[in-house]
Amino acid sequence: MSQLIIGFTTEGTTDTRFLESVIQRTFELIAFDCDQDVEVLPLITISKNAGPFVEQIMQGSEMAFDQGVMVLCVHTDADDNSDRAVFENKILPLMEEMQNHKNDDFCSNLVPVVPVHMSEAWMLADIELIKSEIGTDLRNFDLGLHRAPETIADPKYTIEEAIRIARQNLPKKRRNDLTIGELYQPIGQKLGLDTLERLPSFQKFYQAVRQAYRTIKYLH
């Protein structure tokens, strides 16, 4: 059996809590298509230093290489209604820099993780799951959860507002018992990949994972 060691970087701790399971499960799913049995080991978090994006990830990929990482997932939010600017200004320059150092001690097998707007848009892929975690049976429209996830400019605020609306009739002492910070990990663990596949930005990530498998000759 072959093993796969994956590293990942994110923009923040909440992104880490949400994306860790999503990334892990995506690699595990695609492993079934490989020509050999593949054990996907638990993800390794790669810390980043301050500085420009390309410089941060280059340093992170060097640390990843030292830890035996075979694929490095790099998360950065689009912060826009398209991922074009992020790919043009961050991802492509990073990959070009990697090519310039391809013989050095870097993990150059990169998988971009670029949710449109922000990672909370992926959380909105399953509204019923969010409602279950919040603990409400209010209508999607009443909660402000009726729009397509990648059309929402501020999905984090949208989820926070849904929490507020769902809990506004509770006694004052209980209204603030639940915050969005408590939702990232459970939603990341429970969110179905088939649901995420409806989002174009996730589809790009999925195809990038398949390409990463091909790069290391685990998948034709």
C-alpha cells in the first residue's frame, strides 16, 4: 500500500477548522480511483510567515518538503465573485516561481483551494446542514439563506445573520450561546462532497486534486 502525505496552508484558524476535513475527504474519495491502494495520512498544517503571498508559500513549501509532504494544498479566498484575479495575481506567479526552483528542496506539487468570495461560501452549499447545526426550522428565506452560495458577497455575515435571526426569540441569556466560530469544524466534517461539487470553485479544487495524484503517478 502506498501512502500519501498532504500539507495544507490556510488564511486563518477558522479556515483550517472547516477545510481540514473537506480536503482530507476529497483526497480519500479520489484515492479509490487510483491504480494502487493509497492510504491518505492525516493532513499536516504548514505554518506561514508574514510577507507577500508567493514568498509565504515558497517558504511553506520548503518546510513541507522537509516533513515529507507530497502534495501541498494552498488556500486563499477569492474575495470577489470570480477567482480570476487570485489565479492571475497569486496562484500562477506562485507556480512560475516553483518552476524556477523545481530542482530545489521544495514541495512543488500544489493544489489551489480558492473558494469564490470566501470559504464560508462552501459552508452554504448545504443549507439544511447549517439549519440543523444552528437548531432552527425557519424558512430559508426568513433566515436570508435562499441565494446561491457563490453569489453572496459576504457569506460569513450571511451565516452570522442567520444565527441571529434563528435565536432572536430565545431568552437574552441564551441568544449569544452559539457563534459562527462553533460551526466551522462540524460543518466541515459533515458537509457532503456531492453537495460541494455543485460549486464551480470546488470543482476546480477537485480536478486539481486529481492532477496532484497524476503528478506522483498514483493516477493515470
